[in-house]
Amino acid sequence: MFHKKSISSINTKLPREELLRRSRVLVIDDEKPEIIEDLKRSHFAVDYYPDIDSSNIDVIERPLYDLVLLDFGNVGRQFGNDEGLSLLRHIKRVNPAIIVLSYTSKALAAGHADFYRLSDGVLAKDAGISESLEKIEEGLRKAHNLQNVWMGLLTVCDVKPGSKEDKEWQDLLVRGLNREAKMNKLKSNVTKLLSSTEAQKIGMTLLTKAMELAVKSTWGHSLAEFNDIARLIALPVVDLHAIGPPHDGLLLSAPDSCRKNFDRGDACREHYKRLADVPDPTVLVQCPFGFCSRVVRTRSVTAALTGMIPYPRLGGDSERRMAKKHPDAKMRVDAITMAADAIRGSVLHFEMIEQESVQKHSMALHEIRKLNRTVKQSAERLCATSPAICP
């Protein structure tokens, strides 16, 4: 019996350093709050607007931000008489996956209680630095949660959660991690339901984000990260964690025979699947059509240089035919080895820089938390010894 796959099987919790790198925070408040500088010191990407109107409405209608801190008073009057509540309703209508934290210190009338109910959480303006940063980080984790992104996509496409269409789309996403045709079908299905230009922008951004989170959680790196790496590689390359046609190299393009053969059947895909588990990555492996492949492995990347005719040759009729058809694809074995070593060395260097950056950011946050605790404890002691100066 055929069982549809669900995105609930995918755990998309990002490491903290990557969460900060991927995230953007927007603060909307008529008076610029001190929390903005606190966020910047803690390495959050944050922007500020005193209000949203026709001159800057694109900042909330385009998929630019993951989380919004939204004040109630003196903002959003262009969207209705309910100030911040009117703006909140507009944000949730046009950009449903964005996380909005209500950010106010004033008591609201009963008629404005929806400001708290419709928001994704409440952050009091008088909260401590540590509490505020933790609340915002918690909101960003929700913003980058696959379930939240998926619900936003369904809302934009006007697809009911739990419907037959929703289940079919989830199945296509999960199966598309290993089969490019499934992912392309999902993209086509989503595009058909997005009528307006703005809906297309937000819908396709949410779909891309869902795909990125699924790939990252399943294979250990995102599509965008591998594409960035692929642009720096001299020879044709395939991501063995998300198998597809070879990317062109800087110095050698993938032979057209590779692309045609990849689309004709499963032989190429099966070749790359076997490469992912090859015990010795330094060995040249011949593909079913005569080209050779060489695996490159690091902690975050497993890829294959491919589409080459090695010299000395591996042998066989297929290799001879491809050598005649693609003379530019001929490559000395030692040159292939040097290219593989250079890629591995570069990726390892980037991984080391990333790890050092993570440690520095973690230490910075630790020091802020220590300072915040010290200030709080000092204030409490002062109040205990001199009650006359405390409110």
C-alpha cells in the first residue's frame, strides 16, 4: 500500500549560529527603542521604522523579514483606526509566515485585545535584555520551523491544511529530497495557484524556504550553500546529498551528454547514489556512459567532480566514444586530484571560520547575560538596603 510522506518526519531545528545568519528582524515603533542596539550587539540583523505607510509598505509585503516587533500606539493608522492592530491584521493577511511579537508597555482597551490574540507572542518593553533576546530568538526559531513556513505557504495558496492537496504537496516535498522531478512538480503545482505578482513573490519564497529547511535538515547543508560552493569549483560537480544534473565548473562545463543522459533514465542518478557511499573517495569511478567521477567529502559537503575523461584512461568502449565526442573533457588524473584537494581544503577552511565565529558569538551572548544578571542583582540588593530609593 502506498503511504504519503509528511513533513512532520523532518526535524528542522537550526543551530543557533545559522539561525542568526539566516534571520532578519524588523522593529516598528514610533519611538526608537533601546532593544535595537541590544540586538545588534548580539549579532542579530535588525532594521527599524517608526511607522509603515505607502512609502515603505514593501518592507512588510515582500518576504524580507522573519520577525517583527510591533508597537501598538501611533503606528499603522494608514491601515485602519485600530493603530497597531490594523497593521498587524494587514501583515498577517499578506505575509502569513512572518512572526509578529506585540511590543508595548501600555494597557489596551478591550476592543483592542486582538492585538495580543493575533500576534505570535508578547514582549514587554520593560523586559530585561536577556529575557528579550531569548524571546526574540524563540520567535525566530518558530519563523524557521518547517511547519510554520508550510502553513504560511498553504495560506498564500488558499489551500486548506489537512486537505488532499496539502497531503499531496507534503509528499512531493519529502520525496523531492531524492527525486528532482517530484520537487519540480511541487513548484509547478504551487505556481498554478498564485495569481497576483505579490502572491507569487511570497509564495515562491516560502516554498524555497521550505525546500531549504528540508534539505538542510536531511542532508546537513542547504541548496543555497552548495550552489555558493559550486560556483567556486573548476570542474563539473554534483551534490551527492541532493542529486541533480552536474553544475558547470569555472574552467570546464558539464558535457551536454551528461545532461541528456541524466534526463533519459535513472542510470546517472544510481551512479551518484553509489558514489555517496564509496569507501575510498580518492578512487576514480567510471559512470555507465564512460565519464569518470571523483568524490569530495567534508563534514558539511559530499560532492562528486564528474563529466571528465581521465588520462591515463580507465578503459572501455563508452569511454573511447565520449573521448572522441568531448575532447575538451580530457583531464589528467593528477589534475583531478589537485582539484579535489583544493575544494576539500577550501571547504574545511570555511567550516573552521564558521566554527570560530560561532564560539565568539556564544561568548558574547554569555557575557551579556552575565552583565544583565549582575545589574539585576545589584538593583535588588540596593533596594533591600535602601528601600527609600526604590519605587
